Amino acid sequence: MKRRKVIGLFLLALGFLIVGCNPEAGADERKEQEVIVFAAASLAEAFTEIANQFEIEHPGSTVVLNFAGSQQLTHQLSQGAPADVFASANKQQMDAAIETGRVMEGSQQPFVRNQLVVVYPASNPGKLQNLTDLAQPGLRLIVAAPEVPAGQYAQSFLSAAGQNDSFGPTFRNGVLDNIVSYEENVRAVLSKIALGEADGGIVYISDLNGQAARQVGSLAIPGELTMVADYPIAPVNNSDENDFALSFIEFVLSNQGQEILQSFGFLPVRSSQ
């Protein structure tokens, strides 16, 4: 990134020399602006489209996207990784980023919501018909790791289901016994299920888009059994492009940005917020 900025300064200096030789040149020249966005892996497709539209509406701009599990992004921020915007899949990781000093308390705001869904390979090798089947002995399940937002939401679902008469007290432990892999992000879960590496898994409903989603079936999780995930977004402190970062966040929160997010299966922010 530093090398890229140095090259940019060189070209800018060269441009000034050219303008000095040609008074008519440079009237419409604009400084290229770059915004680095750290975003949860579940936002990959939606934020890629948002970035494309943002660049169209801001000629000369470049959006650099870094997708990973929210906990991984928070760690990268704590290590001083250059970034301008952080979009987390849960409040906990945003709070962790605030504790590192990379995000200012009060600058964060919710921009979209999400919820969980159970997925299985299109061939349905585990013959899953309803959620209670997840506790069948011998089933192979994949979920996000407990430190990942999607993994935390999955654990909350299992705890809530275990207290529900429709599932029974043995449901949670039965499902946990069937988990064969904990992944670093939710997209890894979806990819492995699509490839048939397990009988089922738990991902976000927004993940049911794209090619991988066409290779899986799904079982809905009732709202009373799972937390609705609130995603917060905030500018990063010490950003070289603070104003531009705020422009990107404003675009995400705009009607156009919200329509893009909803087209990828995300839920709108609560009206009370």
C-alpha cells in the first residue's frame, strides 16, 4: 500500500509538470481517492456490488475490499493494518475494535441485519427434513468457530432450541457431538457444504446467493430461536481518507446502498434505529 501511494505521488508530481507546460491541461484532472474497507466475509458479494456502484458515482475513486471473519479483521486492525472503514458482523467485534483505539466510540452505527439458516448439500446425504434431524447420531456438521460472529449466533440458536419443547434438552449436545469442523468464517462453511464435505451446516440467510448457494438446500430457523444479527459500520481512526471513508459509509446507508444489501438477502435496519 505504501508503494502504491508513493507511485501515486510521483504521477501527481509529473502531472503538475505537464500542466505547467500546457496551461490548458489539468482543468478536469482529479486526485484519485482510495478507501480501504475491512468487511465481514458474509458481506463479500453485497459490498463488491456496493463498491462498484460507489466508484461509478465517484469518478477517480478506488475501493479496496478486505473480507475475512470479523474477529480476524479486528486483530488486523489491532496490529496497525491500514484501513478506512470497518464493517463488522456483530457488535462484539466492533467493541473490540473500539478497545484497540482504531475506532472511536460513538462513531459506529448499524447498517443492516442478518439471520441464520441451516444448509445441506443438494443431494441431501444426511436426509435432513427438519431442524430436529441435526441431532441424529452419525451426522457430520460444519459451523463457524465460536469466536466468529456466525459461530456465536449458532451457539445461541442451539441453546435456545435446547430449552424449547419441540427440540428437547438433548438436542444441543446431540448437535455439538455431530460437529466435525469449526471454520474461521461463514463463507468457508458454505463452501464446504456446497462441496459435499459434510451433511449440513449453519450460515447466514444472505449466503444463499451466488453459485455455491445453488448447490445447497436449506432449512429455515424460526426467529424465536435465533438472534437477528445487527451489523455495525464505522470509520477507522488515523485514516488517510477520513472524509472519503465517511462518503462510503453514507453510500452504504443510502437508499441505493440499502437496496443492494437487501437484494443479497440482508434485512433492513430496524426502523427504530
